[in-house]
Amino acid sequence: MKILVLNCGSSSIKYKLYDMDNEAVLAQGGVERIGLDEAFIKVKLDNGDKRTIMADLPTHKEGVALVFKVLLEAEIGALKSLDEIDAVGHRIVQGGDLFEKSCIVTPEVEKGIESLIDLAPVHNAGHLRGIRAVNALMPDVPQVTVFDNAFHSTMPAHAYLYAVPYEFYEKYHVRRYGFHGTSHRYVSHRVCDFLGVDIKTQKIITCHIGNGASVAAVKYGKVIDTSMGLTPLAGLMMGSRCGDIDPSAVTYLMDKIGKKPQEMADFLNKESGVLGITGISSDMREIENADKAGNERAHLALEMYNYRIKKYIGAYAAAMNGVDIIVFTAGVGENQEGVRWDSCADMEYLGIKMDAERNHCRGEERVLSADDSKVKVVLIPTDEEIVIARDTMELMKK
């Protein structure tokens, strides 16, 4: 079975084509700048090289069509016919409380995703455009939706509800949903396979640390809490997102700088976080380089960033009455050894003891903690796309 996985954003499409007989990646790449000048597709070749092709892409339909065209090209493609694609799996950021598991796309599912656009306006609108583009170009191919927040649907009400009038939850679905669910799901299961333990016996804290970042408490295979909230803005300090903030600070700043609600939301999502503190970049690699060069605000940003990860680790250890495994994943978590080290420093009271030599690595499955550490700290590279592909295959079998 061959499955195409698509992750459609507001102006982008990431894709991976899998042969699910052995879960081999047959092709992968991404379309950028849909609806803008100088749009292009970047294809990752088998040897690791990348090929960029410029194109005129006014809508997602042209973007998906370009993905299909590239997949059929003899030199850089992987298919002789689009009929070889058995199904298409889509990542959907916000499923709200309508979708708690993956499902086959139907008109009712499309309407449900559309009804949740207010909760994730940029993401869900882009996902819908991708679904409809595939339907227009390949109307007979089955499509599956895999929801980012579904893995977090096991949270109890006392963890996901906000302390506002209950009617706001009933009328407007205001609650904590959590995101990066496919990543938290993948690494929590993979780390147990890697260590040879049963997930149903383990208390795991998964740290998805990238430009967007979140932490989840996974107790015996089920999420009991996670750091992101109604939207991906809550929780940790991120590349350009502020993370947790006093709501009164938001209204106070709106009054002081004269921003309307959506303008303030954009400000907190796109101009805050590491970028806002340093004034340099949202890229943690650049911040670490600036810190080494003696930039004081870069140093401050790193201290803030790592401190918040540490606080969530401590909080979730308390929520689960202990922790057996801590997992680091995603771009920063997999590659920035300083972030991992500082986030776990001075945590001996929890039984965490890091090994500096083991932590000196990038992007490989590895135990980072010392042999005598009560808690296993592990690096597991994430693979969200394979989760989507597996769910799609399972639904196709039913």
C-alpha cells in the first residue's frame, strides 16, 4: 500500500510518500509561497541533495498538482501513475472536541473541520484547501484526517477546563486542547520500544521542543495534561510565541500600544518569545551563537527558555506522582544539547542525572542520562508523518 501524507499550511504543502509494506519513504519535499510571488517546490532526493523548481502557484490546487507532477517525473519522482496512491493522509491541527480520533474524509468531516476554523484560522483553513485540492484532482482516492489534538483527548476535565464560567465551554468550546499530538504520540511509544518497556507501566514526559514547543504528561500511555491550550500560543516560551502570560498583561499592553484583538494575537504569536526578548531571531541556533559571543539578551532568552521547560517537567512529575522517562524531540530538542542539559540541570531530587558525553549528540536515538539516573532521559527524533501514514493505512483496512 502506498500512502501520500500531506501537511498543508496557509501557503505551503509538505509531503511524504510511503510504501507501507516496509514503511519506506519513496519521496518527500515541500511546496512554499502558494499564492505569492516566487513560489517553488523543493524535492529531497535519495542521496540527500535537494532540487528546487520554481512555479506559478496561485492556489493549493496548483500546489497539489505540482506535487503530483513531481512524483511522476522519471528523474526525481517515485511513481509511474497516480493510481499507485492508495490513500492520502492529512495532518489537521485543530479537531476541537468534535474529533478524538483519525477518520476518513466525508462531507460531514469537512464541515466539522470548517466549523473549527475560528479556533485555528490559519491552520484549519489551509488543511481544508489541501483536502479539497486532492478531491478536485483525484476524486476517487480515499482521504484520511489525523488530528493534532486527538492524542490529548484523554485529558481529564480538571486538566483541560479553564476557570471561566462553564457556559463558555458549553457554548464556545473554550478549553485546553493541546497540539503536536502526533509527535507526542510517536515518541512516547517509540521510546518504550527503544528501552524495551511497556508504555502501560511508564510515566513519561515528552518534550517537543522546536520553533513551536510543548510538553505532555503521558501516564501509562494516556495524556493527562499538556502545555498548549485552546491554541498553540500557551505553555512554553517559543521561537516567536510568548507562551504562558498573565491575561491582564495582554489587556494592559493592548491599551498601551493601541492594538486590536487580532493584532495583539499576531503580536504574541509572531513577535514575542525568543525573538521578542533578543531582538535577533526566533532561531535557537542563532541565539546560542549570540550567547557564545557575549550577547546578554541572548543569554537571558536561553535562561528563560530552559527554565520554563524545567518548570513543566517538575509540574508534570508532580501531576503523575513521579516520572520514569523524559523524552526530548523536534528541531531544538534533537539538536541543541545546551537546551537539554540546562532543562534537566539541578533536578537530582527527581532522580534526574545527565551524562555530558552522552548528551553531546544530534538527532539520534540515544539515552542521555547517566547509568545511575533513576529517570531515563532520552533523545528520540520525531516522525509525525509515519503516524499519519499508519493511521491512514489502518482506516483503509477497515
